[in-house]
Amino acid sequence: MAHTPHSKNFDVIVVGAGLSGLVAATEAVNAGSRVLLIDQESEANLGAQAHWSFGGIFLVDSPEQRRLGVKDSEELALRDWFATAGFDREEDHWPREWAKAYVRWAAGGKRAWLRERGVRFFPVVGWAERGGAGAQGPGNSVPRFHITWGTGPGIVEPFAEAAKTAVAKGQLTMLWRHQLDELAMSEGAAIGVRGTLLEPDDAERGVATNRNAIGTFEYFAPAVIVATGGIGGNIDKVRAAWPERLGTAPKNMVAGVPAHVDGRGLDIAERAGGQLVNGDRMWHYTEGIANWNPVWRNHGIRILPGPSSLWLDATGKRLPDPLWPGFDTLGTLEHLRGTGHDHSWFILNRRIIGKEFALSGSEQNPDLTGKDVRAVLARAKVDVPDPVQAFLDHGEDFVQAPNLDELVKKMNELTGEDLLDPAEVAAVVGARDAAVRNPFGKDGQISAVTSARNYVGDKLVRSVKPHPLTDPKAGPLVAVRLNILTRKSLGGLNTDLDSRVLNAEGEPVPGLYAAGEAAGFGGGGCHGYRALEGTFLGGCLFSGRSAGRAASQARAVAVGRT
């Protein structure tokens, strides 16, 4: 798909071939622009992080919700968004505006826009992040996690195909192994890109590629869109940006994204005059496990848990209410960082893991990714899905035992530390199980599970009927060591609603635009301190759409003036 262009001049240049870059490029093509799309990786990485995703999309008052009896509205969604974001800074002006615009789109034309491009959704709407800190606290008030039919590849495919069609028509040029080193500037305006041509590399998607230089390049355009992602693959940068409010940065983390998600593009855009804001806001998960079959170095997978697992810290203390599985990601992260340990534990049993464990990632859900209806239906006929069973069989963070004493022994052996006292763990488990047997029990988590099962989607596929963990019929017992998993930068380049990158004075840097995670999904951080689940892919779509259209419009205006 790559070739040497006949000209060094284009209407729009997009840096980064992830989802936001693909959307920006194809929108710019649709607006009549001649577009160059460059990426430092090989063509195997088309779609970047979005390819690996579960494909969760945030929609408001959708037909899928209504069919399941979920009553949603733009007003409720916006209230949830702002309660979750906690905007409180001067630089939150544009993030607020992006949040309002995005929720309006999610409640309006977003679903139709995606359907026009062939995107369809799994009929059961998920509820990946409930919040749980009261009606005015963070989290979704209703299920809004719409799983793309085809998961991450299903959301990438329409834009990848549109890009290939544009290449065939000569409207789009895509160049791989082109590493951006600097933005070409003239009188304070971005006018192009310069960088290093890297040696070809046939590594598979996600695998680290070489950085061997074999030449240089430069191309010019009146509009440059930076869509290079965040910093989640650069553990050193994650630690450097780690905020005091979340405690000390973990010594040990697993990487939820490949190594090329390194923040390089952000640094380059900042040197060109763009303002980076909210770098201390980040979204990392507490339910990370080491991938038994890794693609990239230190590859971690996130468990999307149902609500029933018992969550203990590294010393065996139960996490306080409402820090239950699937309720409050950053609240849980903040609490666990105060324990002085980098890991925590789920204790559950085979019945729970079989129904309540979903593994985030397209490769971990071959039935949904492959759009295989029979395989999806077959999930209900097995006690544990094959991808989850593979972790039980091979995962370094999983232990199983027929009784609690043996389980705790194996947990201590796994960490090499005797942090867990068998008697204390037995007391916690016993109290939890007694609450299940008591119809008037006061255990908040058991009440939350019962409430979750009032939603037909959760009752069908995401939660089991409350029962004692130690019920022999539900065994064996399972313990899962949970690690901190890096994922998303919530801050980024400050942008207005036209995706124009702003400088420290709040003025646009002429010719410079940003989209996706590089722009904090819009405005330099439209999620604030916390995100509602299912909003990252949608943020890439929305900001990429805005950037592609605005860059082309600016080019058209400039041409008209001349």
C-alpha cells in the first residue's frame, strides 16, 4: 500500500495510522483533500491499539438499550460524565466543551454514522464500570457499553477499507516505517513533517520493530494532524507522570499496549508550540494479568470482571465498599496504592470465573471477533470459555485448589511472601459466605450482585446467582493475582472543538491539529480525572472526524483566498 509519492506536497498530513488517524485521513479525503498518512510501524499495525480492543462503544438511548428495558438520556449521560470527570482546573474549559459535544453525538448521530459504515453491535449492552459511590458519584447510571460485532477489528475495518479505497483512487498516500522527528514550521505555523525512514520490518502486529535508520524524509502540507497516541507503552513515562493523589507509582506493572505507544509524538508537538495539559490524569486498570501467550514485552490483559469475586489486598484484607469488581477503577487504584504492594487478589470459584470473567482484547474473544454466532451461543453451554480456561491452565497469576487452606498456601507460594494468613483469609471468606446464606445479610457486595441481576443483560451473561465461594458444587476455588495494567493517557494536546492545537496562551498553532489519545480524546482531556467505560474508541472516532473535517475546511478556505 506504500509507495514513493510523486510530490512532497499534500493538502493534509496525518501522523499515526491508529483509529483516530484513519478516521481523520478518510474524513479529509471525503472533504476533497489529497492526504498523506505516515506511521513509524509497519502496515501490519494498521489500526494500532483499536485493533486489540474489546470494541466497547459508548451510546446513549440506543435501540439496543431500549430493547433491554434500559432508560437512558443525554441529560443523564452528561450528568454521569461530569460527575465522573470531576473537572476542576482552568485548562478544563475545552475538555468540558468536548465532553458536552461528544455526549450530544453519542445520543444523536453517532450510531447512525457507524451503521452507515457497516458497524453493528452485539445485542446485550454491557455495564463495565458501575461506579458505586452514590447517585452523584462517578460511573454509568445505566448500561452503555455496546460491544462492536467483530470487537476491535470490527470498528477498525470500515475505516481501513475506506483508506485502501482512497489509496487505489490516488486520493490518499500511506507510508509505513516513517518515524516523525519534527514538525516543519514556518513563522509559527506547521507546514509539514520531517523524520527518519526506518528499515523494513516484517514483525507481526504488536511486536516491537527495529529503529534502524536508512534515510530521511520531509513532506509538506498546510495542515498536519497528530494522531500518535499516548504514553501507556512507555513505563518510565507512566511513572514520571504518576500523580501523588494515586500514591506512589508501582514498581511492577504490566503493559496493556505495545511499546510503540511511547509519547514520542506528544513531545514533538509540544516542541512545535502545542500545549500539553493534564498529563497527570491517566487511566490504568487494577485487574491486570500477565498474558500467558504474549505479543509484546510485558504484555498484560485486563479482566472485565462480573461483580461476584471477593477482592482482597496483598495482605488479605477485603477492599472497602464500594470497591467491588467492575465498580470504580481509579478509586480502587488509589486505595491499593496505599497498601504498599503492587498486587491484589480475586478469590472466586469455577462457577464464577466461567460466567463472570471476560478478557479484554480482540484476540481473547475469537467468537465475537470472528462474528461467529454459533460460537457466541456456545459460550452458554460450557462451564468455562476456552480463552479463560487457557489462563487457568497456563497463566502465571492463577492458582486453584479444592479447599481454602491449600489455596492460600499456593497464593503465598506464588508471590514468594507469606503475606496471607490462612486463618484471616478464612474469616473474610466465611463472613462473606455467611452473608450469602442470610436473606437479611448486610454485605454491600452481595446486595450489589443482587441488584446487578435485576438487569437482564447481567443476569444472562455477566453475573451468577449469589452462592458461597466454598460451595463444593461450584469449585474448585480459584485465586487470581491482579497487577496494575497501563492503558490510557487522559491528558494530551489542548485542542478546541475544531481539533486545532492550542499554545500556552490558548491560541491555535496555525496548521496544527490533534486527534485521539494524543489530544486527550479531545480538548487535552475530555474525560477529566476518570472515564466512563466505552468512551476511548468513541473519542478516537469523534476527534478524528473533527480533525479531518476541520483540516480540510481550513485548506479549502486558504485555497479560496488565493
